[in-house]
Amino acid sequence: MSLEKVKLFIEQQKKFSHMQFAHLDVDLDQNKDDLFKWIVEQSNWPTLKIHVDIPLKDIQEEVLNCDKYWVEHRTDDSDGWESMCIHGQAVDFTGGYKEEQGEYGWTELTEVCPRTTEWLQDSWGPNSIGFKDFKRVRFMKLKPNGYIMPHQDFQQRKLSAFNISITEPVGHEFAQEQAGLVPWEEGDVRLMDIGRLHSLHNSGTEDRVHIIVHGTYNAVTVNSIIKSFKIEQNKFINA
Ligand SMILES: [Fe+2]
């Protein structure tokens, strides 16, 4: 029953192209703070591809050594969805903040994933996504036949979470309301509007693994978002 709802939602969204309702008309010469705010809050972009090279092979190798850490995630509205925190309140505490769980911090996953950790902790390097500090940073697995029911994580549409594709098997579909399918490619870093309804299905035969990053941006993050917006906007204007 739930899977039928997922399939129906995904099929309904496929009539839209990903950027169909994305706004492109913005004054790029306005001050940086206003431009940043417009991109994140007003652009109506469902996702923004961030132009940064990540150590993909390293992360892919390390995640293979993490089998014992995965825990089931939000089983009430999904199936085959698993998660583990590399930064959070505990490696197996993958839900939202709870005071009694203590402070956010790096978990024992850092020992199994040293290169992933090094990359995340490098806030200023050329391949960095920045971040002044982190809240939850989680690996998210969607197993074969796994699905996530249509839901929105926030009430308002806004580009708000970094989602990074570590493996992108054939059959993974990530649909967003009025934005079709996210055109994921392995290694993509995308800033996502998860205030918009979204639903996922992995109809393939391999695990799909992504990383979701929540935290506070630094100047590298902000500059990277603005730079990436300009590159992507230019592609669509010239398409
Ligand atoms: Fe979500």
C-alpha cells in the first residue's frame, strides 16, 4: 500500500522537468548577502548542484567497512531505509535533536572513515563544503526495494540541506513535488529544498548511499553556493 503511494507520487512528478518552476531572473550584482538569501529562500530551485570535487572513491571504500553501524531509520514511513551518524548525538541516534542525548560531536565512525572525516573537518580547502560547525552528518542507505513515503521535512520551501551522492545505482528515483526527478550522478553534492514534498524508491539491486549534512555555514559554503548558482543559472539561460 505504502509503496503504491510512493510509485504514484513519483509518476505524478515525472510530468515536470527538474527545473521547470525554478526562477532564473535575478540581479547578480546585488550585494552578496541579499543574493545568497534570494538563492536559498526565493529562487524556488528544488536543488542546486554545488560545484566541488569530493574524495568519492575514498568515501565509497570506507563506507563498505561500516556494516555494523547501520540502524533502521524512520520505519513508520519507509522501508529499507538505514542511517548512521558520523557527527551527531550518537552513531546510532539518527533522528532529530533530543536534549537528553547530549551534545553533538564526532562519533566512532570517524575511526572507520578517516578520509571522509578529514574531508568533512577541512573547512577551508579547495574541495571543502565549508561549514563552521556541524549538527547531524549522516550516511543514509536505501536498500534494494526500499522506499521513503512522500513527506516534507520543513513547512517552508527553502534550500536547506546538503545531500551528497556516494553511490547511485540504477533504479534509484528521488522525486520532488513539481520538480520531477533529481538528476543525481555519483559524487554530486546538492543543496536541497526538503520543505517541498519528496519521495524515494530504489527499484534496483544495489544499495544507494548518500550523506546528508546539517550545520552552520562558513564563508566557503556561502561563496560556493553563490558560485554554483551562477554556473547553473548560466547553463539554463543558455540551454
Ligand atoms: Fe526528507
